[in-house]
Amino acid sequence: MADRTLLVLAAVLEVSAGLVLFLSPSVFVHLLLGADVVETGSILGRVAGFGLLSLGIACWPGADIGTPSPILTSDADVQLAGGGLPC
């Protein structure tokens, strides 16, 4: 049960971050970095927000918790790409 709760929490966080980034990239960047966004950054922010939103929806756990979740595999990919350093 704890695994399912963790996956639901991670999916909800990804969907909410994706929605905020997709709908208003300037607010997201200002909250995260305290910087302003130019027009190109706004477009890229919306693309990244759509990606996070899609990943969060895809990661919503189904009935079978035995299969690896895309959240777990994407986190592993980020760890490997970052040289194993915590993000």
C-alpha cells in the first residue's frame, strides 16, 4: 500500500507542476528561480510543462503495482544522466 501511495503522490506532484509550467511558465520560473522569462523561455517552458503533465498522467498507478512505473524509470534515467548525483 505504501508503494501505491508514493506513486500517486509523485504523479500528483508531476501533474500539478506540469500544469503550472504549461499554463504560466513565468510564474513557475519566478517561484523556482526568482528570475524573469523572455518569450523563447516561455515557449520552452510550455513544452516542458506539457511533458511533465504527460509523464504524470502516464505514471498514474494502475491496478497492477508489480510492473515498474515510468516515474521510477525516469528518476533512474535522471540519476544516470546526472552522473549519479542527487537532483
